[in-house]
Amino acid sequence: MRGLGIKALIILILILAIKTGSASAGIYSCTICHSNINSQYSKSVHSEIGTTCTECHGGDPSDLTFSAMSRAKGYKGKISRASIPLLCAKCHSDVKMMLQYREYVDEYAIYRDSEHGKKLRQGDYKVAVCTDCHNTHDIKKASDPNSPAYKLNVPKTCARCHSDKKYMEQYKIPTNQFEKYKESVHGRHVLEQGDMRAPACPDCHGTHGATPPGVKDIHNVCGRCHSVQRENLLRSPHFEAMKNKKIKECAVCHGSHGVQEATIALFTSEKAENGGKGCLGCHKASSVEYGVALELVKTIKEADDAVNIATRLTQKAREKGFDTDEEMNKINIAKTILLEIGPVTHSLSPDIVKENAENVIINAVDVQDMVKAKLVEWRDRRVTLVINILVFLIVIVLLAVKRRRMMKNGSKDMDKQ
Amino acid sequence: MKKILKKLVDVEWKELLKTGLEKRFNFSFEAQGARIRKFLITPVAEQFSWLNFFGIVICLLFVILLITGLSLALYYKPIADDAHLSIKYIMNSIPSGWLIRSIHHWASTLLFIFVFLHFWRIYFTGAYKYPRELLWFIGLANLALVFLFGFTGYLLPWSNNSYWSTQIMTSEIKDIPLIGDYIMLFIRGGEGVGSGTLTRFFVSHIVILPGLFLAITGIHIWMIFRQGLTKWKSVSPKNYRYSVSVMLLDINILIFVLFALLISLSVFIPAGLGDIADPLRMPAKIIPAWFMMPIYNLYKFFPREIFIFNRGTLFAMSSSVIILLLVLLPFLDRNEQYNPLKRSVIAVIGIAGLVLLLFLISYGTGR
Amino acid sequence: MPLFKDILNRRDFIDWLGGAGFFVSAWIIGKPLLKFLFPPSNVMEIGGSKIAVAKLDDIPEGRSKTVLYKNVPVLVINTRAGMAAISGVCTHLGCYLVWDYLKQQVACPCHLASFNTKGEVLSGPPPAPLSRYNVEVVNGKIYLTGFL
């Protein structure tokens, strides 16, 4: 009778196997019981390319009984955190295997030298391993917007640990990075506007080799995008001074995670709301250096004011019905040159900044002259109009007088005929 | 030498010219002068009032449009992108270009307003009744011509808004059953709105439509002279002194008032010019010309489909009915009553129509 | 021309004033119209798509000027090999381009892109080259006539 029971079980299992989906062609026993995992897995990129449960977990899928999960058949069970990186690397560091998918094969090597990798080797299992960022069964490509490793999702993924005070207590590093990043100009672009061009965590800290950049390397990290600022910083007195005093270069004035749009107020303030310092934060108000700052502020303000006046006047002319395309073109040219002024100030050289400002002002003043000529014409038009209307009114009044005269006298002629 | 000079000075040049012309063209200056003087002191009909000036203003505005339009046409280039640039050139670089163009723009707006006023005056005072049915038809033809003037003129600056509103309005024509496609092809000069359309519209606007308008208006005025003014109200002929010369003086005053109005509007609200037309970029808001809004909005109010009739067919059917009713109005309203206060049905329909028209013009701001 | 004392009575004075008013009004209306019909000689011409955008004197050799051609900014450069005209808008993120006189290259101040006078990308993030325009110099005036 027991034999009959087992046969019935096998038939039942066979029926179930045919009904449930399989991880690959043919009967796949894992999915009979682990159907919820299978529904997750079937959406993953691994399932698309035909990888199966056994590649990671071992075991014998053709065996419909519980002996499929025996050590003898190579079954590994739930993979421990410590062994996950090496397990993934089995394929992902295999050049021959990954070449067909055009994937990089250096993730594991880089990960080993990262903070996460080093701590893992020391026995700290709280650090991130592959599955913490890429998920376990429903792994999608990092370019898929549904993946936690997708650029716009990464800040939240990192924040899962790095914003958890209790979790990070033993490491003695701040946990406010994500909060600050959310308010920052970079964070607003990435998280609110979905702008792929702005940096998320990996763009500055690396992906698999996550490490905070060294103090003297910051200008190269920021400079990857902010190249003009970097070029100018390199030839400024700040560069050597910061190297010698181990000052955090860009971050000391602009902040790091909480960086905001730089404004002219940075020159004349002590502390900035981006978490950084203004000129007065290091230099005394009576110092030569602060004098340079004031000069730069004056030059920038001159250029900015010139462009603002030009824009305001052009708007006025447009409201009066004038065509302002030429003026807008010149204002755009002036604004383009003005765009460079922010980066160029990093050179701390009043001469260089003055040259830039002069070019801006030449164009802005041209626009002002063009618009002023138009506004003068506007005034002339109105004056001429008033004179013309007066003449017309006089003529109308005279005609009305003549009309009255004609109405009075005309009846005589009309009665005659 | 001196003798010849003396002979030249002694001759009475004015007399020579006068008799010379009289003999050659078989008329007499005296007689013609007397006729003109007699005409000038002829009294104008008693029922002539300020309401009768609408038609005269229309003629004045048309002359102004003709002169300004001809001047603009000397600089305008009727080719796709150049049209816009040439108008920009007129507005910016040519002395008084902005003034001539703005006068043309405002005169056309005033023309529409006065055409509407004239239409409603005729309608309410029953001036379409026997024997003036033919006048009514001709007047409706003029109304259609004025609409076509505005429609063709609106595309000429080749701005993005005018391009796309022309595209929309002409594609609505396609929905007319049977002949819709052919009409659209004829109007557009091609499959879509393009430089072919611009050429057609330009030629219509400055040659075909003015010629038709002048001819039809000429017939219209001749008929008015022949048939006289409608006696829609009785006026007791007391000390009546309104002669033709006084009317001409009034017209003179009107010309000055019109000019004052036109140049004031031109200085304070010059004619605008949007972006250049871009067939690849449809703007978010397309606003057809204001005088086209009634047709445009009315079209939108029709349901997309009733039974087997689609929106275009429904619109074509209902507008045909309305036009037919308008045209046949003199035959439907045959009584001798002219006073609008005593013709309640006509008055009610008229006021309802006016309210509807004003509503349709102001509703919405385009797609 | 009646002498002033001939028209001293009020009626004739009003008539004379009216006549003068008519003349002035005719002048008010006629003068703009006449001025309109005679185009100024020093203004740029518009002929087909051939549009005058600058005078040769405006652009010394080695320098450039950003002009508007059909409402699009175009960089006109006076190179040693002749005049070149390329689009004045960077293909990366749309900033206005400037001419770097020292390097004799087209540069974008936003992300340090550089192009040559043929519009080809020399360095930087722009993904595409700049469109080129056909330039003609006639009688000291520079004309653009559509794309090259």
C-alpha cells in the first residue's frame, strides 16, 4: 500500500509539474515547490539567457523527490552572505562566458579592494554584497529602470544601509548623506527631475569599488564634469595651498553631498547653506585674499547687472510691439560668455575674470543701445501721434462748423429748386 | 524771337485747354458743372440716418486696405520662409513700414466689425424685403468675399500660428461629403499647406478677391442708387436740409475720424508677428483668426458621429441649411412691416443669432 | 494766395484754416506713405534664401561673429581659407558656441567641447557635428544661402 501511495504522489507531482511553469525546457523540480521564487526569477535577466537554479544552488532538478536537494547532488542551499561575491564571480569574472554578453568582468576584482570588500574579508557580514544592490532572484540589468542598481534608484539603494543610524552605529561615519543629497542640486536633478546627467552615488564613489575619494583627489572627481572649474583651480593659489594643508578642495567651499548651486554670496560669507565655507570661513576680512574676493564680486556684479539691464530693456521693447530677435541673440551671446565667469573665478585672478566680464559687458551694452534707440523711436511715435490727432481734431471741428453753416443756409438753395 | 515769346504769353492757356477738351470729347464744362451743382443740393432721402453710414465706412475702409495692401505688396515675398522674413523686414527696416502694416491690420479688423454691423442693420430694418431681394444676395456674396479676404490674408505672414490654423481649417473642409477632397486640393494647391497654398492665397488676396469685390460692390451701390433707401421708419419732412453736399461733408469727417482711430491703434497696438512657420512643430495653442472662431467653434460643438453621418457631414448639412435660410430670407419674410420693434419673430431670431455669434467668437482659445 | 487782411472776417478765416488743415492732413498721411515706397539704400537685402547677415568689415581675419539666420544663431568665421559658417548652437546641450581666437577653434563654454571650422567635433561631449551653411561674399557683404 505504501508503494501505491508513493506512486500516487509521483503522479500528483507529475500533474503539478506539467501545470506549473518550468525554469527551462523539460521538468524542473525546484519550481514545483518554490513557485513564488520562480515567478520572481522568470522576470530576471538570468532567466532570459537560460541560467537555471542549479547554476547557483546546485542540486538535481530532474529528481522529483526531496533527494533533489541533497549534498551528494551538489545542493548548496541558501548561499551565505560571505560566499555570495565569489559565487557571482564564478561567471561574472569569466571572460569567455561574459564576452558574448559584452559585460565587464572586473567587478569582483574591484569589489575586493573596496571598503565593502575589505570589511567582508575581515569577517564583517553587515556590509553590502552583490545581492544587496542587485537583488537575489529578480536581478535585472542595471540599465533597466526597475533595477535597484539603475542610476536614478541607486541613491535610495545605498541609503538602505547608509541612512540607517542603528545599522551604521559601529562604523562611526555620518548617516545623513542621503538626506543632504536629496536637498542638493545634484540630488534634485536625479531624484526629482530624473536627469541622468547629474551624478548619483556611484559617479563620485565608484560602483563596485565604493570608496570615498581621497582628499587630494576631489578636484579630479568633480572635474570629470566640471572641467573648466578644475582647469582654473589648477592654476590658482588655492591648489597648492589646499594640497599642503590637506584641505578638501572643492568640498570645503561647495560641500559634498549637500552641494547647492554656487552663488555670488559665497565670496562674502563665512558659512554656506550647502555645508561648505565661504571666503570668510578661512580668510580674515582684513586680509589681502579677501580683498581679491571683493574685487571679483565687483566684476561679476558689473557683468551680471549689465546683462540684467539689457534683458529688462529688451522685454520692455517687446511689450511695445517691437521685434527683438537681434537683441535676444546678442543677449544669448552675452549670457554664454557670462556662463564662463563662475568657472573662471576659480583661478582667483582678477585679470582673467575682468577679461571675461568685459566681453559680456560689450555685448550687453550693445543690446542696451539697440533697445534704447527703439524706445526713443517709441516716444517719437507717440509724440507724432499726438500732434497728428490734434491736427485731425482741428480739421474735424472746422468741418463741423462748416456743416452747421451748410445746414442753416443750404435750405435756401434747396427750396429754390 | 521776342515776337514768338509774346505770342506764347498772350495765349489764354486755361481757355485753350477747356475748349480743346470740350471739342474732342463732345461735352460742355458748363453743363456738367451745373449737373454736379444740382446733384450736390439734392436732398438725401428722409430716412437717412447714422445707421446708413455703415456701408459707407465699409467702402472707405476698403480703399484704405487697397492702398496699404498695394504698398505692402511692393515688399512682400510670397514664398514660404521668405514671406515671414520680408514682413519682419517691413516692420523693422522700412520707414513707416510698421505703420502701413498696422493700419492694414486694424483696417481689416474694423472692416469685419462694420460688415457685421451693416448686416445686422439690414436684417433688423428689413432692408432685404421686396424689391431689394437681389441686393440682399449680392450683399451676402460680399460677406463671403470679406471672409475669404480675411482667411487668405491670415496665412500670408507665414507665422507658425497662421500656418497651423490654416492647416486645421482646410482639413476640416475635407469632411464635406463627395466634393470635400477636391475643394481641399483646390484650396491648398497640394496635399498639405505649403508654398503652393501661399501662392494661391496671395493671388486670391490681391487679384481675384479685390476684382470680385469691386465688381460686386459696384453693382451693389448702383442698385442702391436705382432703388433708393428703404423706408423703414417714417420721418416727418419738416425743415429738411440734409443735402448730398452735407452728406459728403459727413463722409469727410468720417475719413478723418477713421484715420485718427487707425493711427492711434497702430501706434499703441502694432500688428504682431509670431515665430516663423515650422511644419515640424505644432504649437501647443493654435488660435485661428478671430473672425474664423464662430465657424471653428461651431465645428467643435458637433458630435463626432450621429448614425452614419460624421462631424464634417453634419456641419456641412447644418451650415447649408442656415445659408439657405439666410439667402431665402426675403422670400420667407414677405410682410410690409419694417420696424424691428413690431416684428418680434425676426427680432428674437436676430438677437439670439447675435448672442450666439458673440459667444462663439469668444469661446476657448483654440486646440 | 489770399492776403491775410482779405480773410479777416470769421467765415473766410475758418475756410482758410480748413484748407490749411487739409494740406497738413494730406502731408501727415502722405509723407509716411511716400517714405515707405522709397526703400533706404543702406539696409540689407532679402533675396530668396540668400540673406545678407553681416558686412565684410565687421569680421576681421581670424575673428568671428554670431548672426541670426532665419532666427537661428550661426557662427560666421573669417578663416585664412575663406569664410565659414556653422551652426552656433552646441549639439551637446544647446549652449551658444564661441570662437576661441587664440586656439582658432570653436569652443563651447559649458563642458569644454571644441569643434573645427568644418563643424567636426574635436573633443568633448557633443555627439554630433555642427551643420554648415553656404557663405557668399558679394560687394563687401556676407550672404548665407542655406545649408552647405
